[in-house]
Amino acid sequence: PRDAVVKIFNTRQRPGWTVPWQDQPVESTSGSGALITTRIGNQPKQAVLTAAHVIADSRYLQVQRTNDRYGGEKFRAHVVAVCHEIDLALLLLEDEDVLKEMEPLPVG
């Protein structure tokens, strides 16, 4: 369902490859993700599955639910798993209750 899609806001800072002691300027990017249910430890959790390039070089991540059904509030998120080889990342929100009223997409 469309309600399981979220927008991800990434405040990132890329490394300076030519001058390693200097970072590039901070920039803001955005992308999308999908709400899924996964197991972390022995507990099922709702998480956001997204592309690894969306969260690359992240300094600060926020997730926003769809504006037409929910408010436009953004919620702090953290990367719990990333694999750049297959371009996937898994995010958890600091406030897990935010996702409780959303229906996750079935996986597998």
C-alpha cells in the first residue's frame, strides 16, 4: 500500500578524497523508503528499507510519513544495517510508536 512509503531526508557530508583532512560541505538530499517488518534479535520491529545511496555519508537522518494521511512531521532515524554492494539499507526510528498505525509491506 501507498501508506507504507516514506520520504527520507539525509543531511550528509562526503569525505574529501583529494584532501583527506578536509570534508566536503554539508548537503541535504532525499529519497524514499518502504516500511517493513523485520526481526532484530528475537523481536519483530518495524523498519524502513531503502537504498544505500539514499543514506550514504549520513550525518543526520529523518523520516517523514505521507503528507496526505499524516502530518508532515519528520522523525529521527538511524542506520542499523547497510550493504553498498546490493544498494540496500535498513533504518530504525528513535520513536518506534510513530510507525505503529502504518501497515508495513509484506516481504518474501
